[in-house]
Amino acid sequence: MSGLSELDQITRAASGDRAAQAALVNRNMPIVFRVAFRMLQDRAEAEDVTQETFLRAWKALPNWQPKAKFSTWACTVALNLCRDRLRKKKPVLMDELPERVDTALRPEEYLSSQQTLKGIEANIAALPERQREALSLCALEGMTNIEAAAAMDVSVRALESLLARARRTLKARMSGVLAGEKQ
Amino acid sequence: MTREKITIERALELIEAYGAEPGGWPEDERAAASALIEAEPNVFAEVLSEAHALDAVLMNEMLPEPSVDLAASILARAPVAAPERKNILGRLSSVLFPKGVRWPAGAALASLLMGLVGGYAYAASDVGYDQADAVYYAAFGVDSDESWLSLE
């Protein structure tokens, strides 16, 4: 299946080829899930968004136009779904929310994950929404500036500005950790 | 189009936005920015060092894995292949054998059909009784009706 172009794979997946569908899911599901998780900070919600993204993909595949890579298209859909969910949540102040426990983790894993969250993940999660999107797609998922800008529906220049601001904020907030990394 | 030259300010912007790794910079500016940084190492040393440190921290991001059932539940709702269009033999087969061809039943039906066709062909042919009898006697290892009678 690896020798097929993405368009061939999409055409086969649309016609019901299980191997092509599985390859498409295996290649793109982790990216979509990670992007959704960074936005929503909740595993179950990130999984819901991932599933919904692929359901939309199954509907879109028969009329697929190869304007963008599948991953770019999927991230665009996932980001829109995340924004909808975040918009619905906004009236509730973060301070009012009870501390969430991920029941999928064992206690020691949860403790360890909380310690890690105090570092990188918490700082990424605290970034403004659009900066988080830009950093997630470009710096963490390795999309090109053109792909990321397309997924976010912004200009490349605007993307750069968001990225620079995100990195500046992280540098300021994590100066202690970064000083250790520089040594 | 690849840029041949780039300003110091632009190279600094690239590092601030995309980090210290040239692989993350826009493709059309990568070569020019790398060349400028190589030519002016002192100008970029501090900003590159800071960007490297942040890149390293970002690489250590830890995220949970999606549950093992997620891929299966996504695939369960994927489009199913349309049934193939059958040719005339396929359609006849599905009329005769709506639950699919079963070979013992198929073989019995085939032998029945062969018997019917053979019998009809033989009855229709202009073979006289003598010739038919000769075939019959030959089948039983006797030469004629006389020798058949002599067995009695």
C-alpha cells in the first residue's frame, strides 16, 4: 500500500477498499488526535473529534478534489470541530471547573502526567487558541508553513506572527527550563 | 521561487517563528537563510541557542495515546464496496442457487442434465434396433442375441 499515491489511496478507500481505508486511518488518525487533544485537553473529547473528522472524510472521499493533502484537510476539519466545542465551553470560567481526572490512567501514571503537564503541555495549553493551533501544526506536527496556513485559513504572514508570539510566550514562561537546556 | 538573498532581519524572523532547525523554515528561503547564518555566525549565535533550547523542550511533549478501539470504530463506519455486477451466468446461478452454489447439489443437477440431453439425442437419432442391440450386447460382453440366448 505504501507505493500508492495519496490520491490512489483515497480513490480506493472511497470505493470500499478496506486496506486503503486502514492505511488512511493509520497514517492520519494520530495527527488528528494530537491536534485535537492539544486544543481540548481532554482525551475523550479529542477522540470524539477524531471520529467525527473521519466520518466527514468518508462522506467527502467520493468527491475528493486533490487541492490539499488529506492530513491538511483532516486537520482543518478537526480544528473547526475543536473551535465549536471551545466556543460552547467559553461561558464557564476555567477556575470554576473541577480538576479533571483522566480515568484511563493509573494513579502513578496520572501523577506523572500531572507533573509533566506542569511543564511543557500546560504552557502549550495556556497559549491563546490561534497560537496553539499554529504551534501544534507547524512546530509539533511538522506541517509546512503553507499547509498550516491553509489548515488554519490564514495567510502565511499571519501564521508566522502567531508562531513567533507563541514561541516568545513559551520562552518567557519556561525560562528556567530553557536555561537548563542551553547548558 | 527560491530566494537567493535574505536580510538579517528576515533570517531572525524565521528563527523566531519556526525555530532553529532549517528543515522547519519555508523551503523558498531555507538556502539563503542558511548561507547568511553561516556567513554571520556571531549575529545569530544567541538567538539560535535560545531557539534550539525551546525546540528541545517542545520535542519532549508528552500526549496520551488514543484508545485502541478508536481506529476500529472509525473503520467500522467506512464506506463498503458496492456489490459487483454479475454477467448472465452469474445471474442464472443466483436464480438457480439463491444461497450460493453447493457443489454436491450442482454435480447432481449437472449429471441429471447430461442424462436428459444424452437420452434426448439418442432418441432423436436414427439408430435402428439392431445397432442399438449390438451396442447393448457389446456392453455385456456378448457378440449377439444368439450368444446371449445360449447363456440361458
